[in-house]
Amino acid sequence: MCTYNITIEDELLERVRPAFKSDDALQHWMTEKMTALLLSYGDKLSTPPCSYSEDETYDIAKQRLQHLEDGTAKLVDGDKFLSQIRTRYGIEA
């Protein structure tokens, strides 16, 4: 096990302290939350940004080009598109 020291505003800690029956309970909760946060972050780091094979990528591009040629392609709002990238891949775009 590793031990790290973190700094938290006194006012913030005092605001939540009454929700815990003891300092040990607060410490346990913080440890659980930090573990969950690190696991989630680690999963995002290990997930490749694009998981399509070369053939799948070709098929997707071919289908999208066909929609453009048919006039059935839909314009996606830029903000919505960037939001989807952030949500799906965990990156800022």
C-alpha cells in the first residue's frame, strides 16, 4: 500500500465531517473514493482511442461517403460532436 498526503481546504472538510461517525470512517470513505477514481482513470488510459479494425474503418468511411453522395448525411453540431469525443474517449478536443 502507498501513502500520499493531500491538502484539502479546512472549510470544505469541516462541512462534510458531520456526515461521518469518526475520523476513521472519513479516512475509509476517502480511500474508497480515491481507489475508484484511480481505477476509472486507469481504465481510460488503457482504452485505445479507436478500437476499429482496418476493415471496419474502411466500411464506416465507405458508408459515410455513400450518405454524402445520396444526400442523406446529417450535419452534427460541432459542440455536440466535441462533447461526444470527450465522453467517449476521455480526451479534450
